[in-house]
Amino acid sequence: MKISDRLRDDAGNIWKSIIEHPFVAELCDGTLPMEKFKFYILQDYNYLIESMRNFSIISSRTEALQEMKEVLYLAYLESQSELSAYEEFVKKIGCTIDEARDVEPIPVAVSYVSYLLSTSTLKSYEESIASVLPCYWSYMEIARHYQSKLKMNQNKLYTEWASVYSLKSYRDMVTRMRNLVDNTGENFPYKKLKRAFITASRYEYMYWDAVYNMIDWPV
Amino acid sequence: MKISDRLRDDAGNIWKSIIEHPFVAELCDGTLPMEKFKFYILQDYNYLIESMRNFSIISSRTEALQEMKEVLYLAYLESQSELSAYEEFVKKIGCTIDEARDVEPIPVAVSYVSYLLSTSTLKSYEESIASVLPCYWSYMEIARHYQSKLKMNQNKLYTEWASVYSLKSYRDMVTRMRNLVDNTGENFPYKKLKRAFITASRYEYMYWDAVYNMIDWPV
Amino acid sequence: MKISDRLRDDAGNIWKSIIEHPFVAELCDGTLPMEKFKFYILQDYNYLIESMRNFSIISSRTEALQEMKEVLYLAYLESQSELSAYEEFVKKIGCTIDEARDVEPIPVAVSYVSYLLSTSTLKSYEESIASVLPCYWSYMEIARHYQSKLKMNQNKLYTEWASVYSLKSYRDMVTRMRNLVDNTGENFPYKKLKRAFITASRYEYMYWDAVYNMIDWPV
Amino acid sequence: MKISDRLRDDAGNIWKSIIEHPFVAELCDGTLPMEKFKFYILQDYNYLIESMRNFSIISSRTEALQEMKEVLYLAYLESQSELSAYEEFVKKIGCTIDEARDVEPIPVAVSYVSYLLSTSTLKSYEESIASVLPCYWSYMEIARHYQSKLKMNQNKLYTEWASVYSLKSYRDMVTRMRNLVDNTGENFPYKKLKRAFITASRYEYMYWDAVYNMIDWPV
């Protein structure tokens, strides 16, 4: 059993909660209030920028040339594909890029991003690459799970958003990330990989929940 | 007006919420359920260890010799005083140090610590030192605010906990931290210092709230 | 006067010594002993890998989205162009990639790379981007300076090596790096940029000198 | 055989060259020209400051609480003992601290410090702690080796300098550092520890050689 499959299994309940979360379900069947979608896009745009930064750091944390190049390539790909797509979404929901950049991140966004960045700067390459996988992989799973609902979804903006995650190019990117995790090898303690993967998966769930309920700082 | 005073003023509402939070109020008047106190001590012990790590990083992020030595001294002081006191508390509530180290951090603990560590590794020395101040300073303010209530508090464990934060040595440490923030100088954009100070203050509040309600990972 | 021009001026003597160094002159007129060229290629291949790592780090050190993307793009470009070219050279001089990776770096290579990496991890984005410029820019200047000699150079390997640095794509890359330095802005102390640029230029010179004289560890 | 003993053995030739280097021998028998000593002290004062920064970073790179505290303690000890002693030496050779801080580091000093810092920020805790050991341990060995010569040495400044490295407190510090290396454990590849220890030992030798010959930047 590949390491990424084992991690996915161990996070089974969390991933089920992610996929079935109201925000995700309503986004895919078209019933999500637009207000919530806009809120999400503005938060997620800033998340993606920090995710790109995070990939840059991870690329620098492995001595293996092949992995360094691969993570660098994924960072570049991300900057050219998903991030560009989000810049289009930002405009479509009526914001300028500058306005989007000025949006204050909600607590879960600061927390999730900080978790990823502090892992990449202070922990191992192995834990870092395991911690970025849940975000990209679970989006692919969401697109797959709601495939038929998305076909009947009348909200063009929502189906456009989801279409990115069904693209062959996106699925290839996830496969490449999974390969990196699978290659972290038998010498690295699985327990540490698992903690990174589970923690990031939990933040994914909490992120969906926070944008659904638009949870801002309590004080 | 000193920078630290200005930051304190700008975080006025947040600090009021911190000081008046039920956990803090009940801890100081002795009515806090012991179960919540134990929960807090085990979480906070692990927080303090990461806080010590954080001071080590910050010490390395300034070119000024005097500041580097000062932050290093504060890290060392912290490792000798508050951390040692917590190791005693851990034993008093019936745990071994190993058990305490094995406690899984709750979401707010992971988030707050990650925020501090990612600030210290990726942002400026100035923002880093501003982000550690709220924790230490607000504890001193709590001890001061509840001074008379603490005198009548019958729970020996709680008054012992609080006594650390009234010590001259602790107040001196806070003064030294404030001086470091005050010395970050006029050339550094106040806006960035403020964001760091406010964000850390918000995490302080959310931390008290999470230990009071024992908020664990939702999934 | 643009910042990069001012830096170039301030490093005038060092750059003159670089361009006129026997290794560079003999490489461009074809008289360089092949043994020295091979020695250089194997050292430089490993240098380029660390340089790619370095760009990844620098990309993570700026908050400005445009600069983050730009540095990431340069890192990716570098991994696709110059590094690939070197992998060809490694084969042409009769080595496998694995053999090349196993070559022990000479003192100046460890020192130069360590200087760049410690700048990127511990100093500012501005100093980091200034410290990587001399390597890429001076190679372009070398190709320009020896343009006519290179036309008469009979050593096909040497002219092929040099041809990379006359390509429009390479010159564009240097222009983009210079723009990044020019945009570091008036608020950042020129003195610090200068120290970074001068130090890296000095290492460039020492690097050419060390590969010419094949200077290994003295003990 | 303990790991530190094995490392010391593997670096045997390099350490012999260090201990017998003219600078070291002449310093211990009193025949070293004062001009060279002054040159050394000013360079080394700045080295020690960066070494303190380096210990701060290393302290942050281990998850083990005991080791984190230990490295932090060593950093603090260093800032209180050897660094303070050097501030006295700076004054005794007729310089102010500010003048000493303004001295431009020679190439080997920039290189050695950069090597240590880039190891601590980008490689493992284990390699980092192995890379700092040669400096502190070899000074103790120097003091031991020249014990009898130092007794007859008429240069009070030189014997005072050497006396630090015969102190029980200094020898204890070295023992604690060796213990940290011995505890890096059997799971960590010895090959990597060796590379770090050997490289740092080589820089130690090159440092003595550079201050003896007062080797500045060639351009």
C-alpha cells in the first residue's frame, strides 16, 4: 500500500466530513448563496498566494535534485494555472486584484497558512510535502464526487470554479504530489507524516466550515 | 507616546475581553473547575516550549548585537523561570513530564504557535518581537487586575500559578520586551507592528476561550 | 541612475578583474586547457543546483505577489534552461549526472553557495536579490565582451558554453533580475545592497580563480 | 566508540594541522607579532557574535525539549563568557566595541560563518550541532597541547587569551557540546555528520591561516 493511500485511509473520516460539508455540497449543486461564494473566493485567493510561497520554501528543503525541481515545477504550475484562474474569479465577482489582496484573512486562513509555513521552515521536507497534499488532493476528490451534480448545476460561476479540478492537468499535478509523498521513503517515520497529513486535513475541514459560516475574529 | 503603549491602546478592546474572560476571572477568584485548569496547564506547557523555540529564532533575526543578546537572555530566562514553574504544575496536577509532552495540542494552540513561528522565520525581527509581547504582557496585566481577588482566592494552586506574574523578575522581563518593541524605531512601518500585535492578542483571547470550553478538533 | 547601474559602477574594479581573468579569457579564445574546463563544469553544475534552491528561498521572502511570482519564474526558467544545458555539458565531458553530483565542492564553491543561502534565509529579500545578480549579469557581460574572440574560437565545447549567455532569453532573464533590484526601492539602505552585490562579485572573481588554479581544500 | 571520538579521529590530520599551525604555535609560545594578534581578535570578535546567532538557530531546530534547552543554555553561556572576554580584549588592543563591529570580515570569516548559518537554517539539527563542535573543541585541545609553553609565555595578553580555554567551565561547555553530538543517535547517517565536522574543521584551519597571513579580499 502506497504511503499516500495509507494517509488517505487514516484521514478517512475527516475527508468524508470535508466532502459532505454543506459549503461543498451546496457549491456543487448550485444552491450555495453567492455571498458565501464571494467570501470564499477572496479568502482563498490570498490562501493560494501563501500556498505558492510555501511550495517555494519546500523546494529548498530537499537535497535531492529531482525532488527540488519537481516541487519548483509544481509551484510554477500553481502560479500559472489555479492562481490565474482565481484572478479571473476575483474580477468576475466584481473585485479588483488590489481589493482582493487587501481583504483581511479570517482566523482559520491565518492559522492554516501559518501551520503550513512553519512546517516548511522548521520541520522536515517529508512532513512539509505531506502537509500540502490534502488541499490539492481533496479538491480533486470533491470534483470527482460531485461529477453528476455539477453537470446539472445551473450556476455557471460555480461549475467554472469546479471545472479546474477535473482537468487532466490538475489531476496530473495531484498525482505528482502524491508521488512525492510516496517517495519520502520507508526510513522516514510514518507517524510524523500522518500527523502532518491529518492536521492539514483538519484545517481543510475547518476552512470550509469557516467560510460557510463566515467566521471572523471574535474580538 | 511609546510604541508599546500605542499598540496596547489599539488593542484595547481585545485586551479588555482577555482580562474579563470567564477562564481568567474564575481562575483568579478561585471558582474555575479544576478540570479546566488541568486542561489549560497541559496545553500551556507545550505552548511555552514552542515559545522558547520562538525566542531562539527571533534572537537570530536581528543584526544588532545588543538586541540579539537581549532576546537570547529572555529565552534563557523563560527556560529557567516560567517553564520550570510549569514543570512543577504538571507534577502537581498529577502528570509526568512525558505525559504532558504527549498531550495533543488543541487547534488554537497549533494555530497560535504556528502564527508566531511563521512570523519569526519569514517576517521581520520587528514584527516577530511585537507578536510575542501580548502573551507576556497580558499575563502581567491579569495578575495586576485581579490582585485583590487573588488575595482572597482559596485555591492554593491557582494563587501559586498567578504569583509568578506578579514577581518583580517577571515584570522586569515584560519591561525588557516592551523596550525591544519601543526600540524597533520610527523607520519601521507601525501598520505592520500593529497587525502582529493585534493578531497575537486575538489568539490570546481565543486561547483562553478554547481552554475554557475545551475546544478540540471538530473532526 | 538605476540602482543596478550604481551597483555595477561601485563594483567596477572587481568586474574588470572578473572579465579579464585568465580562465575567462582563455575559455573565450579557446586556449583554456580542457582539464580546467572539465573541473569547472563539474563544480559549476553543483553550484547551479544550489543557485536554484536559493531562488526558491528568495521567492518566499517577499510579501509582494508580483515579485514572488517573478522570482519563482526565474527559478523555474533557470531549472529549465541553464541547468539543462549543464547536464548536457556534463555528458559531453564524459561524466554521468550521478558522478557529477558526487563531486566534492571546492572551498570557494562551498563558501559562495553558503554566503548566498545564508543571505536568503537570514537577511532581507532586497539583499538576497542583490546578491544573486552578479553571477548572472557578469556571465552576460563576459559573452558580450568576448563576442569577436568567441567567433574565432575553434573549441566547439567552449563556444557552445558561451552561446547560452548571448541568447536573447538569457539577456531577458538578466534584465528581469536587474529590474527586481531596481525596484527594491529608495527606502531600502543602498549600503546593504552594495555590500551584498560587492561580496557576491568578489566570490565570482574568487570562483574563477579557484577553478583556474584548481584550488582544493588545503587540509 | 562515541560519535564525537570517531569524528575527531576522522579529522585527525586536519586537527594536527590546526594545532601545529604557526599562528597557534607562536601565540602559545609568545612569539606571534602583536599586529597579527590584533587582526585576529577583531575578526574573531565578529565571528563569535555570528556564532551566538548560530546557536540560537540550532536551538530552534530540534523537537527534543532537553536538547533545545541545552543548546539555548550554551548560547547564553557563550554570550556571557567568551564573548564578554573578547570585549575586554578588544579594549585591551586599543579599540572600541563600535570600531570592532565596523571591521570588515575577511573572506574566510564570511565563508565560515555563512557555512555554519546555512547549515543551521537549511540542514538538519544533527549536522548543525556537528558543525559547531570543531571550533570550541579544538580551542580546548590547543590550550591543552601548549599547556607547558603557555606557562613560560611572557606575553600577558596571549596567556590571558589562552587561559579561557583551560577553564573548567569552558571544558564543561565542550563536554556538553560533545554529548549533544554523541546523542544524535545511530539512526542519523554518520556520513552527513562527518561531512559537517570535517568541513568546519577545514574552515578552522583556513581561518588560522588567513589571520596569520592577513588574507583579505583579492579584489
